[in-house]
Amino acid sequence: MTLRYLFAILALGVAGTTLLPAQTLPFIDPNFSGITQYDGWENLNAVAYPPPTYPHYTSTDPFSIASNQPGSNGAMLNKVSGAGGPMDPDLGNYIYVFGGMSSDATVTTASFSITDSAVVSGLQNVFLQTMMVGASTLPGGEYMEFSNGIFPVLNYNGGIQNLVATNTFYFGEIDVEGIGFGDGTIFHRGFQWDLSGILDPVTSIEITWNNSPHSQIYGVQLDQSDTYSVIPEPSVFALVFLALLCGVICYRNRVLFSEKL
């Protein structure tokens, strides 16, 4: 998974590359130790969820989608409130947050959550990855999928702790055309919470966030473990990959040189 992700990152190194919405970056495998648990949501579109069960077909209705990837544990992705939008094949028919004529990313047009009432026993490590489109902009002109640039927070055991992520990761982005009323950017982000300092056993979690106008949700992944370890920065993955690549090139050149002798 890591190598596939790094190849995707290298492919994005071409300046001005514009890809179709379906061509997203792959999620990474955090390779947690201890007892682990996984939930994945992908293909959140009208093909997998046809009308009238399609999540945003009715604009204001809440919905819940169980994790749908192999090996998932059954956590739920929920639209808590806010606007949906009309199905549009040109947008890939993914979960779309309608925003009227607004392109102001400081505005909240929908709220989402992930809930899990069957977490890993002795939970200490929670890692959320999001693959979403930002099609509205902050005052500085930056595309942003999360309303006002505020990232997800975590609550546990039915409380409202609003824990900010211990570590936040930016894994990459892809520029796309034809999102909402214009262009946008697919952002792959990660959020990790260290729960090892919580004395009471954590038996359930809720991760909440707000989406900006015309944002889209392509996929979400949730990983858990009963052992906390820091996920390496993306630059570490890249350096390891480049070192391996250089080693392969040097070895290949040495073999070719030996064959010529």
C-alpha cells in the first residue's frame, strides 16, 4: 500500500496535472502494532447507492452508511445535518454538499460524523483518513473541504470532549475540474488521536466535522489500535522510497557495467 501511494505521489509531480475525480490517491496502511481494527468507506456514489437510497438524493435528510470495504468492523459514516445536492454524473455522483451560490469555505453547509460503538478493547490509537474535495475557498483563496479550515474532533463514551487531533497529516492533493460551480482540489489528509492518557476505558468514539459548500466526500478510512505509536511523516515515507529507488538504480548500473566488461 505504501509503495502504491508513493508512486501516486510521484505521478502528481508533473506540474499542471489535472485528473478526473475518480482518480484519487490511495489510503495508506498505518501498520499499527497490537490489536487493531479497520473500517473503510469507498465508492460513495450513486452506482453503489442508487436512488432513492443514495445518500444525498434527498437534500436535507440525514443518513448513515456502514463501512463497506473488506475487513471492516461496522462503524458508521453519518450525515448529521445540512444540504445535499442533485446527482450529477459529471461530478462522479459522490456525496455532494450543496451550497447554493456560495463559494465561501468559512460557511458550514453540512455536518458529518463517524461513530463506532464496538471499538478495540483498551483503545489508545485512532487514525482517520479523509479523501474529500474542497471547491470553496478561504479568504486567502485556498480551497478547503472543511468549514473554516477546522479539522475533525473526537468525542468518546457519549461525551462531548471535542479532542483536537494529536497529529495532523497532509498526504497529497489532486486538482480537478467541474466540481460544484467550478474547479476544486481533492485533499488526502490524516488525523491521529493519542488516547493513552485517558484513565477510563474508551468503549465508543464519535468523530465529527463540518463541510464547506460544494465539497464532496470520496472516501474515509478509520484505523484503531490498543497500542499508541506515531505515524511517520509523509516525508519519511518518501525518503525511504527514494533511498530504495537509488539503491535499485545503482545495483542495476553495476550489473550493466559488469556485463560490459
